[in-house]
Amino acid sequence: MFVLKLKHWQVFIPMVLAFFVMNVTIESNPQLSGMLTLVGLLIWFSWLFLTGNSLYHLLPTRIEVNHTLYIINSFLWIAVYAIIMIISDGQGMTFEGWIALPFFYVAFAFLHSFTFPAKMLVSIEKNKKATFGEYFGTFLLFCFIPIGIWLIQPRINKIVNNEVKEEPVN
């Protein structure tokens, strides 16, 4: 839940650093370049995963969503990406024919890792299960990380601050 309490600049700085690490290429050592890409990617999407997971726990109990599918999809696409980067020495791979069909699900899993936190954020704000049309703009903000962080994180901070005020004082 600590991710929800961070200010936008505290999230932005590691994201920009991860972006630079992700795009470092060492010509003489493609394995190291691939590892740097993977480390940057993990830093990049850890905020996304932790945000979606933490927002799920703030969701009102009457709103039902499939949290398990989100966790599976998040780890699935990262694992598939890591495996492809390791097998191909960071060059990527092309799949054709029937072998490409499972990768359509991986593409869905990738997009689901963006839509879930957006849906959680808007559902908490509206206090009802959000429709795709309601959270599409927030989904786009999550897609355009790190720029979207400047608009998303203050909304998350507002939710967390309201949650803290509603808790009983002992």
C-alpha cells in the first residue's frame, strides 16, 4: 500500500531512470543489454502491478472483479517477455501461423495489466463498478507512463487520504 501514498514526483523519478536503463544497449554484450532491458521493464511495471493490486484492496466489497486473473496475466506476460528476450539474446522473435495464437492471449494479458488498475481507480472514485467507457481515459494515462503518473498519482493520493480519514480513531 506504500505505492499509493507516494507523491507523483516520487514515482516519476524511478520511472524515468528505469526508462533509461531499459534503453541502454551494449553492442559487445547482448546478454547484458537484455538483462538491463528486463530490469528496467520490471521497475517500470512494478508500479503498475503494485498500484492495481493495492487499489483492489481499497475497492468496496460489493464490487466484484477478477483479481486472480489480473495477477496471473501480469506475471504471464512478463514471464513470456523475459523468456523471449533470453532465448533471442534481446533481439525479439517473430511467430507465424498457429504458433502465434497463444501470443494473442499474451497481448491481452499485457493490455489487462493496464486496464485493471484503471478500472480499480475509477471504480473507487465512482463507488460503483466502472464501465470501459468510464475508465478508458484513465487507461490511456496508464499507457503513457511516466507522463500519466502526473495525473494518476494525485488521484490515488486523494483516495488514500479519504480512506485514512474514514478509519475510526482509537
